[in-house]
Amino acid sequence: MTINQNPESEWFGERPVSPDEKTGLVRDVFDSVADQYDIMNDLMSGGVHRLWKNHLIRRIRPKAGLSYLDVAGGTGDIAFRINDKISSRVQNTDKETKITLCDLNWDMLRVGRNRAIDKGNIDKFQWITGNAEALPVPDASVDVYTIAFGLRNVTRIDDGLKEAHRVLKSGGRFYCLEFSHVEDPVLSKLYDGFSYNIIPKMGQLVAKDKDSYQYLVESIRKFPTQENLKERMVDVGFTRCSYENLTFGVACIHSGVKI
């Protein structure tokens, strides 16, 4: 019997699907929520996602002269923070800083580009459409790979991790910020009640899109546990793998290094 190394590839939330179907369905979800993406994250996290993202940037410690790739980062939340942190420091380097945003959904990139235009820094970023499982990025070309609230939507997570490892240079760093699993059983039950009973209804009320929010809630429960994702990072070649739970495990930062 063949064991599926990517069991989450056969589920769209709690609905069984083929892997090819899942990719298309995920694309449809984010086409639907692109213009409401900030509202979506606020509903999913109670607004705390902004603090989590700021903490991720502190973990990365961005500096000039490196190549950054933000995958599933179309709206720019992480890339803009990286650029702002670099711009806030006086740094002497002859090397070019490169910040690339890659997303499966053109509509998400459109939102990010419009935001960059509003900020007056559109020229600071490169924008590419691509699948995290087959990135249109050369081997060993990236110093820092980030993916925030995107890995659980990748159909074949192990393939996504392999691609992250492929595009990173030796010594390059991988960071994943994602909704995860609350480990305390009492808090977990409370969080599940909020997620399943409140978030989809709020999605319908605020964004007129209950189904997309229902999927997003269900996708969290199908995502690997903290330890399982760490093990899968090791399996594709990452070293110094670790994770940090945020807000009791509602979210988690995984990190690793390519040697």
C-alpha cells in the first residue's frame, strides 16, 4: 500500500478532494478574499496577526544586501515590514537588497502592488506569480525565505518545503508563520468553539463569504502539528529546526537553516 507523504493534499478543509482539485479550490478562495484579506486575518486572529508578524520580523533581523523571498505574500504584509526595517537602519553596503513577493493568486499580488503604489515604494519589490510547490526562482538564489499564513494552503506541503530548501543559498534561513494547534486541552476546546461557531458567521456578516472562512478554519485543523512540521523540515534537509508557539499555539513560527 502506498502511503501519502502529504495527507493534507487530499483535503480541502474537511472535504475530501484530489490534489489537483485542491490547488484550484484554494486559488478560488483567495481570489474571493483578496480585497478583504486584512479583514480575514483580523477575524481569524482577533487582530493579533499584526503582532505575530512584527515578532516574525524581529526574529528575521532584516539587513541590507540580502535576497528575500516572501511566498504566498501577495498583499505585502511581510515584505513591506522587511523593507521598512531595512530602511529604518543606516547600513553601508554595496550589495543590492532584493525583496520578491510570490503568490499563486494574481488578485493577491494586485492588492499588494496597489498598496506599494500608495506607499510610494513600488520600485523596492519584485512581483511574481507562482506555486510554492514549483517556484519560478533559481536554485540557491535566496538568503531568507518567508511564508506567512500560506503553508497550510499549499497542496503538497513537503514539496513546498523542498522548494524552499532548493531556492535558499547555503546558510539561507527559512521562516514559516502559520496558524497552528493550541496544546492546552481546555484552551483548545474554547478556540475550536470560537473558530467553528463564530468566524464563519463573521465572515458572512463582514465579507459576505461564509464558505471561504469555513474552509480557512477547517484548514488549520488539517495542518501538521508543530512537531510534525518540524520533522518534515528535517526530512527535506533543513538543520537547526525549531518552532516558537505564539498565543498558546494559536500561531507558530517554524525556522530552519540550509547548510
